[in-house]
Amino acid sequence: MLRVPHMHTDVIKSYLSTVPRDVFSTMLGWEVEPKEVPVDPACNSRLELRGINGSIGFGGKMTATLFVSADESLARRMAQQVLGDPALESMHEICDVFGEITNMVAGGCKSRLCDNGMPVVMSIPNVIRGRALSATGRDVRFLVRVDFVVSASREEFSVVLFGKFE
Amino acid sequence: MHFISNFTRLAVVEVYNTMLSLQLDPRDLHEGNGLPQDPVNGVVGSVGFAGKISGTLYMKYSNSLACAVTERLIGVKPSSTEDAEVNDVIGEITNMVSGTMKGQASKMGYHGWLSTPVILKGEDIYVDGKGAPISSFSRFHVPIINDALDVWVFAKLDEGQ
């Protein structure tokens, strides 16, 4: 069973609920809304991931990894929107845009953490693709997940942060 | 060869020798653009690092290699890669390799923190380093088990004060 002060996970959840909304609004002009995700009482640190995933690590007062996880179809539409090319199909560019969106989400969370007495540093974004993907963290003391719905299309994506506080 | 590539290759050999009594044979090395990207059906151990050196290290295993390495370390053959012990072993090896590599980089002034070890599983797994300034791929032959271990590092160095 994961044991984390209640305040910390509530604060993390507030960041994960608001930062992606800001990023999607600014970068894509899209409205996205967080969904309620049932809390897993087993506090399992295994995540089922979607087809395309941006990943960034954090170190410092918090050791953690953040994932932004979406279906490839949504990632393609995101890249088409950001680059202004409705016919864009290049996986290289799709990954570039998805990695940059992930970087901005992580950066927004980092800023809030640092401003609130939890100095952290970020690694650089990578993009992971695959089928039947799952991720399991080691030495995980908290896991916060927020699912989002793109208001216009009802497509979904997830933002997850798991790790531990030092 | 970039020193990050060198430190990584040495770290992999050292950890496998120390932890598993396996003398890996480093073979292919690729750096820069156009790294080999064969999709993986199996297990990928990953650890990020952040600070004066930032990036992620990935160690890719076939399902059979992941189980064989786990058995060699703990003495019990896992029934599949879904066993928790596989996560523990792959995660620990990845953490040790990253820590060893980062430790060598720290001696050169590139200090950093490790992030959470993550074990990825699935099919057709591709990892894209998004054009990281330092991109490196190494393939090692794993003796006795007779399989290949692929290691990617995507990183950047903060040259500022």
C-alpha cells in the first residue's frame, strides 16, 4: 500500500488537472476537461498505456516520472493542429509535437512544484510507442493519474505522475 | 565515441559482471541520427536523469532474455515476464547501470539526479529520443544465454556554470 501525506497527492492532482488544460488551450486552442478516475485501493504502480506516450523524469526533492498517454489518432490530430497541416502523417513530426506537449506539461508542473517549496529538475522528453504497453515504476510511493476528454471530439488522454518524495 | 556512450557501455559491462557474473561482449555502437530502431516485443528498463546531465537510458530485453537474466540473479525461473520479480530485476539492473554511468559523468562535473526506474512491457515498442544532442545505441552479446541486449541513451549536457 502506498503511503503519502494526503496533502502532497492533492497538490499534485491539482497541478495535473490544470496544467494540461492550459497547455492544450495555448498550443492547440482545444478545451480539455479532466475526468474523475476511480482510485485503485491497491495503489498498484502498474499503468496501462495508450499507443503513444511522452515521458519525462524528475529528480531532486521529488523522484518521479510523468507520462502523457494518448491514442495515435489523437496524437496525429494534435500534430496536425499545432503544425497547421491537416494532411500530416509523418510519425517523426507526430512524435516531435507530442514530446513537446509533454515537455510543456512537465514544465508547468515543475514550475508549480518549485514555486511551492519542492525544487525539482526535469530530464528531456522521450516518446514511447507500442501496442499492449504497460509501465511499472519501482520504489513508487505515490501515483496520481488524471484522464482528460477533448471537449470537441470526446477523445481521451491521460496524464500520470508517479514516484516518491525525498 | 562520446564519453557518455563510453561510460554507458562500461557501466553495462561492469554491472552484468558484478551482479550476474556475465561477461558481456559489446558489439555494435551507433551515435547521432539514424540509430537502429528495431521494435521490441519484450521488456524495457528505463531510468531518467536530470541536472547538469539530463536524459534517459533504456535497456531492451526480449521476453526470453528478461526471464533468463531474472533466473540467473534470483535463482528461480519466472513463469513469464509478468512475474513481479522480472520487474524488480530489470529495474534494479537499469538503475545500477544508470547510476554507474551518472557517477562517471559526475566526476567530470556533470551532476544529476536519477528519476524513477520504469519497466515497460508490450509489443512493437519504439523509443524516440526526440533529437537529443547525445543519442547512442549499443548492442551487447549476452553469453551463456546467447541473446542480444540493446541499450539506448538520449541525453544533453548543461555546459553552464
